[in-house]
Amino acid sequence: MIQDFKGTTAVLTGAGSGFGLECARIGARLGMNLVLVDVQQDALEAARREMEAAGAAVLARQVDVADAAQMEQLARDVEQRFGAPHFVFNNAGVGAGGLVWENSVADWEWVLGVDLWGVVHGVRLFTPMMLEAAAKDPAYRGHIVNTSSMAGLLTPPNMGIYNTAKAAVVSLTETLYQDLKLVTDQVGASLLCPYFVPTGITQSDRNRPSALASGAPTKSQLIGQAMSEKAVSSGKVSAAQVAEMVFDGIRSNRFYIFSHPKALGNVKSRMESILAIENPADPFAERPDIGEKLRGQLRS
Ligand SMILES: NC(=O)c1ccc[n+]([C@@H]2O[C@H](COP(=O)([O-])OP(=O)(O)OC[C@H]3O[C@@H](n4cnc5c(N)ncnc54)[C@H](O)[C@@H]3O)[C@@H](O)[C@H]2O)c1
């Protein structure tokens, strides 16, 4: 596990906003070299300027994490500039909602592209570099943190694409953890599952590629957008606090990093339903009004 971050290198995707930006700020304070990756050029540029002003050595790359060739070029650039990274944060993500049968092929391609394939590329490109560094240097320590969501563990209604992508990231990252344990003690993995935290996530459309443009939103999509805006904007835990949790998770080699451990009661209910072979429980059991409101709006 990494204890001393000074002089080590972090690759952070989605570094222009939210959790990625806050992790970059901590990395700069700790004296890390920073590889800032984002698709949104102005946000990336602002982050680059801020981190350089804070004294960090920065490589900033405008990359769409869903794009295999762009990610391959990124990996080559990182290797050339800093060598193998020590902390890889596969974090860039976008959200889309609505009843699951109403989503278009473009909706699926966009969200699975960023939220799942972005993580796949980060894992397949950076893990071998980290393992090679570990084999060469017994003192090398590396850690990969993938951002999923409580949605990946709870399966809430009216946000099926996002749930699907995030559940796949849970599976991918748990497998990564198990696979790493087979081959090394020098590289670890963690899964970040935030609940509702105020960031730019509900304005994800700002970075939607025109080739995957959405059609006119359906009623369920409009309802979903309004509900997530409300839930995210009223979140009490800040993105900066979540970023501190990420670094604490790396230091203590903790796999599951939860922004809101109290929400785990809902995960417990879901697991208990599975084990009891009962139909799925309400994912927001302590707030039955949420399901009632959704049902009311969708059936009216
Ligand atoms: N905020 C929450 O409540 C919450 C809850 C659960 C999970 N998450 C997850 O946290 C992660 C970070 O999101 P955030 O909340 O900080 O939101 P955010 O919108 O503030 O930050 C996401 C960043 O990813 C970038 N991005 C979007 N598409 C990209 C692409 N194709 N390639 C590269 N970069 C891209 C955006 O430009 C943005 O800078 C996401 O994976 C999100 O799904 C957020």
C-alpha cells in the first residue's frame, strides 16, 4: 500500500471536475506528479493551471476515456513522461436516466462507453505497466481506484443504464482485486461507491458527443433528471471529503470506499432478498416516498 505519495505519479480521469479534481488537489498538496485526463478542454485547462500553480508537475491530456486509441496514446504519453503510475483513478463518468426500455442505442453507447469502457481501458493499459514496475523494484507500490456508485449495488428504478454500467464496474473491480492478489502484493485495488454528492454529474450532457446525441427526452427521463438534480444538489458530503476518503482508502488498502456508509442498509436489504429468494426490496426503503412519487408521476 502507498504510504508516502511524494514524488509518485497519479493518473486521474475526469480530473476537470468533481472527485477527479478534488483528488488532483490532494495529489498536488502531497507532491505527486499529476496526469490530468478529461474530455472537457476548458475544465482540463483550468485544472492544469491550478495544479501547476500549486507546484505539481502536470501532464494534461484531452482524452475521451471511451476511445481505445486515445487511451492507448495516453498510456504511451504517461510512460514517456513519468514512467509507470502509482495511483490510477478510473473515475470519469456520465449519467443518464429514464425507464430502461426507453433508452436509445446512443444512450447505451454513451454511458457504457464512458462509465464502463473508460474503466476497462484504464485497467487493461495501466495495470501491466504497474506490474512491470513492481517486478523491477520491490519498493514500488501501486493502487488502482475505480469509481462505481451506490447505484451499482442498489439498482434503483428509472436509471437502468447507469445501474448496468456501475454494476459492471463493481464486478470488474472485485475481479481486479482478486486477480492482483494472485500475482503481486505490491499493487492494490479499491472500489469507490459514492451516494449523492454535489458535483457536475447531473449536467453530464455537456460532454455528450454529437455522434451519440440524444433524442427529445421522454417523460421518464425528464422525471429522472429532476429527481437526480434534487438528490445530488442536496447531498451533505462534499466531493473534497470523498477525495480524502479515496486517499485514506489507498493508505489503508481498503477495498470498498463508501461516501455514505449509512446507505449500506439498502444494500443489506437487497442482499437479504437475494439470499431469501424474495423479490427485490425497495432500494430506498427508508424513503418510501421516493418510490411513491415516481410511481405517481409515471402513472399520471
Ligand atoms: N456525484 C455523485 O453523486 C456520484 C454518485 C455516484 C457515482 N458518481 C461517479 O463519480 C464519478 C465522477 O463524477 P463526478 O460526480 O465528479 O461528476 P463531474 O461531472 O463533476 O465530473 C466528471 C468528469 O468526467 C469528465 N468526463 C465526462 N465524459 C468523459 C469522457 N468521455 N472522457 C473523459 N472525461 C470525461 C467530465 O468532463 C467531468 O470533468 C463518475 O464516474 C460518476 O458516475 C458520482
